[in-house]
Amino acid sequence: MHGLLALAALHVAYLRPVDSFKYLQSCDKHQAIALQRFRSILSSPIDPQLADALFALSATISLSSMARSCAAKETATMDMDAVAELFMLTKGIKNVIHLSYEQIKQGPLAEMLDQQAFAEGRNGHLPLSVLSRFAAIRSMMTTYGLDREALEHCQSALTELEEIYKYIAYFSPTVNIEIGGVSRWQVAVSMGYVRLIQALNPPALVILAYYAAAITAIRTAWYTQNWAEYVLRGASQALNGDMQHWLQWPMLQMQERMSELGVQSPGLGKASNDLS
């Protein structure tokens, strides 16, 4: 219940910006209670009877965390600690599914486990221009001087992100990219990669920038509004001058809602081109 109240308060804050402060306070109060109980339940064996409720709570917390990170921000940017925290909260969904998959699959929320899938015998294919971007990032990572462990975390994150891009390219003609099909990347990356984000590791931040651009491909959702722009601004502020050029392509794709993957724009206004 507290998870739903937090999300509801965020939505009202979005709809009534003049009164957003009091609704954000309400959100923070309910979200804190929801998180405390969520972590407490996860610390013990999960009661099968609680599986559906816990799964619903974990998904609600993830949405609320993304929306809250963008709400009433005066700086129009997001620090990387906040991004890492969001990723860690989202990973809670994976833990719940792992521990209670069979119970959830047989319950009323089973449909939430089903994601858009490629047609049999088909797969997503990326334009050569996008493939060259991924190849350039891989080359940069191998020459940047990362230690072996950091390199493996970044390589794995980039491979997972390439699958997200294929997903977007495949379903882009439908103009109905589901948020779960894109945000699953937050669950797929390793905790080692999340710690690299917190440490402001440049190659990790470049990969994150490409993910932020991908978020703009999903169907319009109030809880993701401005998230990509804020993350890109945060990454820009964390990267030094000789790494700034790596943000040019994801910034352009954020403005055009991943047009290079064939995503059809619904005519939304473009974000600012200023990353300073």
C-alpha cells in the first residue's frame, strides 16, 4: 500500500506542479516505509503467499524511484550516486523473480513476466551506423587502461545494451516500445558495473549515456520524463574534456528519440542541446 501511495503522490505532483512540494513530501514518507519493509522481507525466506504482493511492490518502487529522481529538480541534472541507487533498487525485482518465479507465474501478475518477443526465426538487426558506434566503444574500452575486472564489467554491460538496441530496432515500427523491454538493462548489468558508475569511471559513463538515450524510445510515460536528459547532463559533468565527444551521438539520439533505430516520434518537443 505504501508503495502505491508513493507512486500516486508522485503522479499528483506531476499533474499539479504548483503544489508539487507537499506531494513530494508525501511520496518520500511512503517510499521510505515501503523500502524499509521491502528490504526486511527480502532478508528472510519469502512466503509464497507474499510473492505476488512483493513482486508488485518491487515494480512500483522501481517506477517511483525513476520518477522521483526527476521530480522538482532545479539543476536539471542527476548525479551518478542517484543513478546507481536506482539500478540497485531495480535489481530488487530480479531478486524477487528469482526467489518466487513459479508462484508469480501462476498468479494474477503472470502477464508482467511476459515481454515482447521476436517472431520465431527472426532477430533484431542494427544499422551499420549503430554497429560502428558499439565497435568504437569496445575499442575505446580496451585501450583506456581499465583493469581486467572493470573491463569485463563494461564489456558485459555493453553487450547487454546492444541487445536492448536490437529490441528497440525490431519493435520500433509498432511505436509501442515497452519500458520493461528497455529498463531490463538495469537488472542485467553487474553490481561491479554499478560501482563503476558510482566511481565515475569514464567508459562506464559512456555506456550509461547510450542507455539513457535508449530510454527515450519507449512510449511516452510521465515517470520517465526528462530522465535521459538529466542522466546525460550528469555524465557530461563527470567526464573530462577529452571524453565529451562520446556523448554527442547519444545526445542527438535523445533529441530525436532514437530515430536511427527507426523509432517514430509522437511529435514531442525536443530537449535542450546544452549539456553544460
